[in-house]
Amino acid sequence: MMEYKHLFFFFFAFRLTAMGYAQNVINVWPKGNPTNSGLPENEILLSEDRISQVTIPTITVYHPRHPNGMSVLCFPGGGYALVSMGHEGNDWARWFADQGITYMVLKYRMPNGHPEIPMDDAREAMNIIVSHAHEWNIDVHKIGVLGFSAGGHLATWTATHYYIGGVRPAFQILFYPVITMDNTFTHEGSRENLLGKNPEQKLIDDYSNEKVVNHETGKAFILACSDDPVVNPRNAIVYYQSLLDKGVSAELHLFASGGHGWGNRDVYFKNQWEKLLSVWLKRLY
């Protein structure tokens, strides 16, 4: 029986190598979470890759065979109620490995009306990346963030708030992002899950990321669809304009149709955005 077990691990390691990356999983708070969301401590697997009631955050790190110093921390979407760990998370590992980019997926905790909770996880994930930069062949000045839908809100919060020891996210990649908490064009589910049912105006302003962009915010690549029925594309447009107003380089692509939540699935414009993003990443450095 032990021989079969060892054989399994041999083929598992070989498969990862053949795909161009190896991976490991890190507990964000190994000594216990600093804050409590009030949720029961048992995750619920809603489908193959959608997880709700996350209370133990982790980072899955994908190490490319030939790292180029760049890295990307991904925040999957899910309306701050769940995380879509597949097509908006782990399924991207091969694509980034092919670019030579160290890729990391954060399974962050659900806020349950406590907005500091996913932000604490994002901040600590960045701290972990910086502390392992030499070991993982990462240039701390070439760390980017990637976010989908509500994960785009967490990504832009990180891009506009994280600054420790001279390190901040150098770039941001946003797919159909939630940006604002302004109820005129926010995603209501994300807002309620993050801030609660009747948040004060100061809290709304503090978590409306278009309002906190400054000239040191990282460059951005933004994609959305005009017919998105879930997250108003005005979120992407307003954030793009805020970046331009502060002199930050930004690229926005609005596709006429495609809806919401496509991630790396086979939408009709997938080849187009893959080429655009690949070129944009190569032009960064």
C-alpha cells in the first residue's frame, strides 16, 4: 500500500512540474485570526470551486519554473459572501506560470458586516509575500494585485491602502470590479455583506476606492462588459477616471457583451483580452 502512496506523490509532483509550476499552501494567520466575523468555523463547499463561510484564510502560491521577479496576488470574487476559487482563482496558475510570474490566490475570510476582516487578510497576505520575496524569487517592487468582481474591490483597496516599508502594489488587474460603496451604482450584495445593512456615510466613503486613489497608486489594466447585469460597468469607468485624474497610467477595455463572472472561461473575446493583458504585463518593466 505504501508503494502506491509514494507512486501517487511522484506522479503528482511530476504533473505540477510538467505544467510549469509547483505549489504550496500557507495559512495566513497560523496563530489564529486577529478578529472574529461571528461566522461558524466550518466552510461550506457550495460547488466544486465556490466556498462560503470562509473563516480560515490561506494563500496558495504557484511558483513558475522560470520566475521573472514579477508576482500577482489574486482575490477571487463572490460578493463578499463566498469565494470563486476556480475560474477566478486557481485556474489561472498555468497562464501566469507561462508568463514567468509567481501567482498567489488568497482565500480570504467573509466579513459578515465587519469590513476590516478581508482587508486584514489582504494586508497580511502582502506582508507574507514581502517576507518570502527572496525565497520565492520575487522583486518586492513588482508585486501586483488581481481582482474579480467583489475581489476587485479588495484588490483596489489593497492597491490604494497597502504601503509598508516602501512597498505597495506596483500594478493592478481588474475584471468587472466592484469599486464603490455609493448606493447609486455599487453592487448591493457586496456592500451589505461588507458594511452591513445601514452603514454610516463615513464608512461608505472609506470603502469607496475611487475616492482614495493618489498619484502613487499602481498602474491598472481594467476589463468589463457594457451589458454586465450584476456589477454596473460604471464602477470600472469611475475608477479608470480617478486614476487618470491622479496621473496614474491605466488601460480600460469595455466589451459590448459578455455579462459578468466569466473569469478565464471561454467567452468570445478571451483570445483578445489574453493578448492585451500579456502585452501590457510585458510593457510594465
